[in-house]
Amino acid sequence: MSLNGRFLKKGNKVGSINSLLYGVVQDDFSFPIWKSWEQRAFQFFFIFLLLLTLPIDFRFYKLLFSIDWLHINFYSIFQIVRYQTQFLPINYLPKWGIGSFGNWGVAAIVAFILSQAWWHYSSNYLKNYTALNYWLRVILRYRLASLLIVYGFIKFFPIQMPFPSLSNLVTNYGDFYAWKIYFQTLGISPKYESFLGFIEIFAAILLINRKTATFGTGLLIGFLGNVAVANGFYDIGEHVLSTYIVLLSVFLFAYDIPRLYNYFIKDDKETIADRFKPDFSEKKLSRIRLFLKSGFIAFILLYGILTQHSFAIESYKLPKEQGLHGAYGYYDVTNFVLNHDTINYSFSDPHRWVDVVFEKWSTISIRDNRPVIVDKTSGEGYYDKDIDRNYELAGNGGRHYYYYTIDSTRRLLFLQNKNHAKRFDKFTLHYTFINDSTLALDGSLDNSDSAFIVLRKKKLDFLMFEGRRHPVKN
Amino acid sequence: MKLKLFNTMELTLKFNELHEDVQELGANAWTKTKLFAFRVIFVYILLLCIPTYSGFYTGIFKLKLSQITYNDLQSIVAFWPPQFITIQSEEGVFGLLNYINLILALLIAFGAAGIWTGLDRKTLSYNKLYYWIRVLARYRLAYGMIGWGLKKIFPMQMVWPTIGMLNTHFVDMVEKKLYWSHVGVEFWYTVFLGFAEFIPGILLLFRKTATLGAALAAVVTFNICIANHAYDAGVAVPAAYFAIIGLFLTSYDLPNIWKLLVKQENVKPFHFYPTFTKSQKWIRFWVKFVFNLIFVPISVFLWGYGFFNGNNYNIPSTPGLSDTKGYYNVSLFKLNGKILPFNPNDSIRWSDATFEAWSSLSYRTNRSAYIDRMIGYSPLRVKGKKNRKLNQPDTQIADWFARVNKNRDLGVTRWEVGGMAGERRYFFYNADTLKHVLYLQNKNVNARDERQVLNYSLSKNRIILWGINEFNDSIYVVLDKSLKIYPLAEGRQSVRSEF
């Protein structure tokens, strides 16, 4: 039975939305009648998925129009692409657990009500949603591909998980949150991170081709452990987005499941291929298609170039100003004098420093015996000021991090605690290089009249750098 | 059918017709290229799927049913591809030369296929052989995946960090250690990864789901292979070898799936199944039944039994002194009666100490040691006494200790001690709880002769140790428990944010 005439009057209303929507269906396509549960399921998912996918949120446009196109960087695009519609502002939702999916709940309820109405008011039952389903899949395919592109490139050019800073390298394993361990473990192997990024980009390219989309989603499902599941278990904090990625992958993959089922399980019969092949012979349609496709490819190229550029000049999660020249290193605190009283090595004295790290950039980290208030964010924002670049301290409960500026004529360091809860913690130290590996600091510390500290550089011959390949004495 | 040779074009046309005819008839005759390719692949897969070293068979004959553990079954399913040569260099253990045996096997397969082609000029197709080599490959891969999956479903391969590890710098671990630990810190993620290997294995057991299982197995093991290279983890070749078998199995249906989904053409799969006589059916049923019984339910049972009954191959099983588990500051340290002040740079004075739930004491001094590099045992790279320098096959011999009725714990040190810098030393102890004496022995495989005998006294949050250390000096140590809370254990979702 052909329902062609019911939907499709090619040539009659050229230019109308209807003719555009249905124009993709081949002339000789015969519409199978969908079962009523198929129709109802489609109606629900159509609304539900579009609610989650379409940018129907003024905040999205606020973000979009706040982009400074003259000084664009990858992060502005990254932020827009990963933005998810908030029916309920995300600040009012719980960060973890089922409550964090509040916006999905809203979308599901709205979709349920609207799909009931749709079912009720649609004039006849013999419906077929081939064309609508095609367009829905187009939107979802590109949406999924765009997410994979933005997350794929920041792994391919490994800036999402940068190599751990020296301070983090000399932090005890138990002093990290699980997400930080996950990030750092990927971070120590930039090549593997690039490989995972490549897989995401490759899947995205398979997705923007209708015919290979199933292979793309299949690949994604095969790499689920690296993408979504890890997000859930390690409290990485992007679990709503990564669940959305899984939802789209499964929905898109499901399209071919009946055929795969027939092929593998009912393997004594011939398997009928999908007969729907979009027809872009209509000029207007093909022009729109060309425009959108090339737009998407331009987006991939632009984003790829911007990410590469960012990778080449700086790792956006790490501070960028140069640290004190020649000071980079891991220091033992050999002398610690407070108010002219020498405090020996101690595991309990609240003032005594245990060790100090000078990073290559404008950060000093100090380990002492006082508790650390952990920065609970993921440190993934893009900040201009070094003091705000907090990836190095996020999820680290072992060290205190200070941002510093240098007055090299007076040889002064102005330090300020990077932790938002302790920004008031500021002090100034005068520095003297006694020799290449010894640095003396003096000034006022912890409301004392005077402090005198001698730091001695330790060797950086760590086991991780030695590797497993030779017998090591370490 | 006779072909008249008018010109090449005609010939091609005719040939194509013939080819299509043949395909429609159900691939009765294969092309010469296909025949040759099949012979190569057949020999190659056969070489990969049959254990080719004697240790495998002697191992099976030595099995004692009464003492069987998951290790025995694992050593059966985790056999390695043939090893024609052993290259002892670094490149041979970690680099591309590691693949030499897989490449040699392929060369041998080409040679054998050449001879085979010379001998056999009559056969038109190998549907039957193709069927049987797939059966072999399917079950080999399936049992392998199930075995590797089970050590994660019952998390043993990667486990929660020990207290010693929690108090070790990130950078004081080798990359493999870090890779394994980052899995171990999330129990359910480990279990998930286990199922990601187990489920493809199960799918491979059924003819109709085998291709799906093989495709999943190929993707998963390919990822494992890359990760092994990235982290020098050492089992890249076995993972690649599984991926090759998975790819071989997937290739059976892949052209059809491509045709169906990408070209959108109808397909009628040509799946060849041999017909069996009644007695053959009977044999087939029982062989299948017995093998599946051993390598699926019995395997699951043995891994589960080991996991829940203190036979975790990465966790020692002797219980430690009760109520001592924790991290300790060293409040007082006397060497031969003389107090040494706290100094993290001291090579003799302990700067901290840990007690685990099991009988293990660790402490940190500023003194290096030859470390156990956590390489472990792989028959692929160790032949007799050869190649033991780069590999350390003797750190996982828990079962051997157990068989000779010795404490297995000194054979379970790879996780606790391996892959970490030597400043922290780990000692196994035997506690005489009546006389309050600890008999300690270094767990490091390179320093097993270091022993100490220490008296102990326990009070709330304090342990005092005194006696003779590994250098025959007398020591007196006061340990005070630190009430440290670890961010890793507390978790990001917890309300606590001060540590």
C-alpha cells in the first residue's frame, strides 16, 4: 500500500516547508504502515530528543552573542557546542545523582504530554514517519558529531588532560580525587590521549555520512568505557552530557537493529535492506544540504585549527606567565627559622614547611602540616588570569598553591593563595640564589616578625621517568 | 563450461558472469586468489590458536583436581602465540620487535600455503575447513576473553590501592602501575571493564552472535593493545593477537554487513554448516558441553571462590595484627640506643610507617633499592633461565607456595611492592602473638634476605617496636597513628572538603 499521496505532492507546493521535509523521499518509495506503538514511540522520542537537542534557551544565545569573533579561541566554540538546554537553571539542580538529570525529567514530561496530544489530534492512524525520522536522525547525527568533534580535538591535541604539573607529581596518590587520578593517568601518556581523541573524531566523520552512521555509533558503543562509563564512575562531572552522548548513540544505532537482527539471527532468509535513500534532486533542497554540509566541515576545520593553535602556544588549563628564572624544581626545606627560632623537620608543627615546588610558570606549591581545603571544581574553565587557572590545584588535597609575581630589581616574590576559599592569604618574600640549587627566602610569614627559609633542590630522577625497561635502583 | 577467448574484454565479462553464477549457487568454486588467501589465513590462525609450547601440555598433566584454582584454568585459556625466537633486548620486550613472532608465524603460513597450493590443485572451495577454523578461533577467543574478563569482574587484576600506595607520590610509580591503579580505584569501573571482555566472550560461544562478539572483542582488545604500548604495560602482543583473531572472525560477515547497511542492497547470507550424522551430533554435543562447562560456569565459580575466600592474586591473605591498619608517624626512633631526630632525608631513620589489613609493615627511608618492576610472568618472553633479567617471572608464585604448604603471601607481592620506588620498604611479618614478636622479611624480590626480628607492644593508636633490624642494629621505634582521611577514599561527592 502506498501512502505517497497523503504526504507528498512533489512539484505542487515547491518551496513550502512540507515539500522540503518530504522532498527527500524518493518518488517511488512505498511507505510501509507503522504499527501504532511505533508511531507513539516515535512521537514521544521525536519531541523528547528535539527538546534536549535544539537550542531553545536564551542562555545559549547569550553565550553565542558574547563571543568576540575577532579574538576567538577554541574554548568559546567548545562552550557553545557542549551547552545543554536548561529548562531548570542548572545551579538549582543537585550536582550529582538522579536529580542532576532534572532537565531530562522536564523534557520527558513535556514530550509525554505533547505526544499524547499529537496522537489524539492527528487525523488518521495510518501514519508513516519515514521523512520526519530521517530529519530527526540528521539533527541527532550532526549534534552527536559536533560533540565528538569538540571533545575529540582537545584530546587529539592533548590539552584536555595536560601532563601533570611537578606539584601534582610529588603529591601522594591518596591525596587526589578519583577524577584527578583518571585525568592525570591519561595526561602522562599524551599519545594515548591523542589516540582516544582520534577515535572520537573518526566516529564523528562516520556519523556525518548517513550510510556509515551505524558504524560510527557502533564504534562509540565499543569505546563506551573510555567515554561515558568512566565519567559516571570517576565523578568527572560531565555525566549528564556523557549520558546524552550514549542516548544519542543508542537511538541512532537502533535504526539498523532490525536489519542486523534479521541478518544474524534469522540467517536462513534474505535480509531486506533499508529502501529509504534521501533524494536531493530538488534544487532548493540540495542547495540547503550543500550549505549545511560545507558549514559543518568549515566548523571542523576552524575548531581543529583553533585547538591546534591553543595546543601550540599554551595549555589553557595551566598558567602561562613565566616563573622565577632558574627556580623550577622540587625543593627540600633544609632550614626554617620563624621569629629567630629554628624549627626542625616536623610532621606536626603547623608552621614548618615540608617541601616546596617552583613550577615553570607562576605557581609555587607548598606542603606543610596544615589541612588543605580542596578545590572541588574540575578546573576546566578557560581563564585569562593565571591566578584563576586552577586545574593544578583542583582535586588535590595534599598541597597549598600560590600564584606569585616577581619584582626582579628588589628580588621580591608577591604570593597569593590560589584557592578561592583562601585568597586573603598573601605574603611577600625576598629571594636570594645562594647557588644553582639553593634558594634562600626571607620575609614575614604567618604574622611572624621574620622568617628565614632555605630551600635545596632535589634531583628529579623519579621512577615514572625511569620506566620499567631497565633494572632501576630507586 | 568452455570459455572462448575472443578478446580480454569478452573474457572479463564471461568471467564475471561465471563468478556471479557461482556466487548465486552458494560459492561452490572459489577464485584462485581466494583459495590461496584462505590457505595462508588457515595456517596462520591454526598456528595462533593451538598452544605450541610444551609447558602448556605438561601444565595440564600436572593438574591436581583437588588443588585446582582459577590460576590453573587461566593458564590454560591465556596461552600465548607461538614463540619461535626470543629477543632479549628492550625493543624485543616492549617495542615493535615484540611482534616478531606474530610476523614469523605469518611468513610460515605463506610458506605452508605455497606448498599446500602445489599439492592440492583440485579443491574448489574450503567451506568446510573455513567452518572448522572459525570454530577453533571462536572458542579460543571466547575462553580467552572470558578468563581475562573474570579477573576484573572479581576484581583481582586491579585492586584498591594499599595504604603504602596511598602514601606514595604519584611520580614514584611506573606508568603501568599508574594505569592499573587508576582502574583499581573504581571498583565498579573495574567490574564494568570485566564485563566488556566477558560479554563478547559469551557472544562468541553462539554461532549467531559470534560475529557481534568478535567485533566487540576486536575493538576492546585493540584499545587494550594501544593502552599497553602507551603505558609500557607489557601485554600489547597478546592483546593484538586477540584483536587479530577477532578481526578474522568479523571478516566473515563484514562484506555482507557493508553491502546491507552502506550499499543498501538485500543480502542472503551464505552460512555454511556441515551436516552431522547422529553419532557425530552426539560427540559434538558432549565436547561442547564439557568445554563450555569447564571454561564458563566452573571458571566463574573458581574465580568467585578465590575472590571471596582470600585467594586474590594481588592481595596477601595472612591477617595482620588486629586493629593496626593505618598510617603512622614515627614519633621516636633510636638506633643502638641513640635518638635520631626526624629527618625525611635520613637513610636509616624511618620517616613514616604503614600497617595493612594483612601482615605487612612498610616504612619510608631515604635509601634506594633495586625495585621489582612489576613485569610479571609471561611464558612468551621467558624460556628456562633465559631472559630473566628483563622479566621477573618469580614474583607471582602464590599457587606454588600454597602447594608446598608454605605461606602464599611472599608470592603475592607484585601489586603491593612492584612498580614503586624503593624508598618505601615492605616487609612481610609472622606474628608470635603470645611472645609479642614480629618476624619480618623484605617482600622485594631483589632483597628477600633482609630480615628483622622486632618485639611489639600495642596500645590505642600507638605501636612500639624494638629489636634487631636488617643491618643487625638494635632499634627502638614509637609509631603514632595518623587519623588521616584520604580525598581518594572520601570522594568528590562527599561534603567534606578539608583534608
